[in-house]
Amino acid sequence: MTKSIKAFNVTARVENESWSSKGTTLVASSREEAIEKATKTLQLKPEHVIEVEDVIVYHSSEKLTSENYPYGRLRATAYFSVEYNKKGARTVFQTICPKSGRLNKPKNSTYYKVILPCEQSNGHFDSVGYLDFNGTSSINIGLRFMADFHELFTVEQIKDIAITILAHMKMNSVAYVQYGGSSFDAIKPLMDKQIKTLVDIAKSGDNLFLDCLLDEEALEATKKADYQPFRITSHSTAV
């Protein structure tokens, strides 16, 4: 039986500020709720222009099939899926040659940690996820994504992703100390419960991801004001 979840793909942009573009895929009961949820998740500003698209997100093992894919002047059968292995996840696209009936060589994407296949509102196939877990904000975005789409992963994938988030969360704590001047004593109580919960997920595969959300405001408050992790020194050479 095909497992899928109706969801919303939300993108937000600020005019003439490409670096401010953000996006995520989430589950909500309506477009209004999706915008409200995305505004909080992505920390959007009033000047962000938000676009919302209905999508259907499928289980990681699902192979999506199109019988009418453009193939030059002809039409072909095309398959779109996601492959998970020790390196992570990548999309796999493959077509059947309409002239010979032979399966063409698959086209694979680069690896990411989290990808799920989806169908866009126009019927085209795509993928969502592409989480990096780099930094507090990205970790929280990833945790919410995993909570929403938990049932679309295998238990083994969930455990592996939890271990990845755990590693990034530990690196994140080190970054606060090295680049923000925070102390480990101040960071520890803000991450201790979350780290222990991720260990539990890595053992059980349970959907406890929302219990791992980080308090970004509290973490940012641990930083030293005007802290300069990089010192610029100059040397003069006598002639």
C-alpha cells in the first residue's frame, strides 16, 4: 500500500535579497496554517513574499511512474525514486526508450541526508527535504520536517538520521563556544535534554523529534558581546 502525506511546499523571498530566500515543506490543515507554521519555522520577516504549493509527499521507498514523459518528439515511461544507502539519499531518474523498449541508464543526483519523493500540484514529480542541519535554525527546521514526515521513512533511516542530527547538534555546541564565546556550562543545559532524546530516537526510531527543538534565543544569549574569534595580526619586515 502506497504511503503518502498531503503537505505544503512553502517558499519565501525578499525582493532584491536573494540571500534571504527560505523554504520548507510541512504538514498543515490549510494554506493559512501552513503560512503561519512556516513563518515561525523559517523565522520570516514581514517583507518576505510567501508562496504556497500543494504537494503529495511519498514514502522513501516509493517509485513514482509517469507514462507520458517527454522524450524528444515522443513520449516515454519514466520512473522517479529516492535511493538510501550508507552515503545518504539521492534521487534516481530513469526512462524507458520508446523506440527500443529498453530501460535507459539511471540519472542520479548528489547525496543529501534527507530526501523524499513528491508530486507537485501540476502533476510533475520532484523531491523535498535536502536538510543540512548546519546551525541551530537549520537543525530546528530539520527536526520539524522529520516530525511531520516520520511515517514516510523506514525505522533504519530514522535511526540513521537521528545519529546525523546528534552529531550536528554536538558540533553546533562547539561552534557557539569557538565562534560566539559561549561557555560549555551555559550551553549544556540548553542542549542536554535534546541530545539525550536524539539518543533515544537512534535506539527506538520513535517520533520524538519535536522534543529535540532548540531554544535559539536562549542559545544566542549565551554569546559574548563583540566577541572576535579571529585575530588579525600584522608583521613588519625591516629592510
